[in-house]
Amino acid sequence: MQLVEGEREEILACVKEVLGNNSKTRENLIPILQQVQKKLGYLPALAMEKIAEGVSVPAVDIYGLTTFYNQFRLNPPGKHQVKVCLGTACYMVGGDITLESFERRMEIKEGETSPDRRYSLDRVACVGCCTLAPVVVVDDQVEGKVTPTRVDGIMLALEENGESPGEQKSGTEEDGNNGEN
Ligand code: FES
């Protein structure tokens, strides 16, 4: 993904700081990657290249690690982060169809961020609201019973207002069945 203005400098400074605070050994790769991700919100390719140089390991080893462990995020978080639950209860009532609906609407795949960084889409395990399945977390707001129709409503709210549906004062959801009191 293309870097935004000033991001290159931010990445270089972050990697330099983290490498300065850790011994540059292969054994420390995971903590180094974790610290960089914590600061930047994700692991840009440039950061991985610089870490590889700093620790003197092939860049391919870093890519291997970050793709093996799903704790690592290779795309920047979007302004709006949509997380679709694919835990058992949600999956059983169509969570995968909900995810596909978001993928179509956002024109990205699960795990990706839209080129303008407006949206990121991820799958998550059970978020503890199984009675509301299928569940989606839009930014920090839990949305329940998210059928493809509700996906349209959620996306419209995000597109038109730039807000998560739960942030709106006057509801625009047609079925009012989103688990809010
Ligand atoms: S399985 Fe989705 S909230 Fe529990």
C-alpha cells in the first residue's frame, strides 16, 4: 500500500527507536515487530525491510514470520474498522455471507484496507455477543443481526455521514434491531 505524506519519515524514526531499545538479534525479532506494530498500527513493508537490515536477517524471513502469526497486521487500519465475527454462532447464521457483503461494498477482501484508507475489513473470533449473531463490530460499536440488508445500511451511514451507525444521534437503521437499548 502506498505511503501517505510524512509516513516514510515516521516509519524510519519508529524502526530506529525500536531497534535502539532492543538488542538486534534474531531471537528478538518478534518483540521488535510487535513494538513497531504497536507504534505504527501495522507493519509497513518499509519497516520490515529496515528491521531486516538492522537485525541482519533476510527480508524474506521477516515476511515469513509476519504472515505466519496472525497477530501481525500488514495493512494500515482504516479510518473505519469493520470486523466481522466468524465465530461458530455467527458463522452458523450467515456471518460469512455478511463478510462477503462487506467485501463487495468496500471492494476489498478480508484483511485489506481500501486504497484511500477509509475502510479496513477483518474477520474476528467470537466477540461475546452470540445472541445477536451475526455480529459485526464497526469501529468500537457492536452491531447485531447484521444481514446483507443491514450491511447496506451500515455502509450508507459510513459513506454519507462518515460516522459509525452507533455514533449517530437519530437512527437510520430500518429494523432497529441492533442490540442498542
Ligand atoms: S460467535 Fe459471533 S459473537 Fe459469538
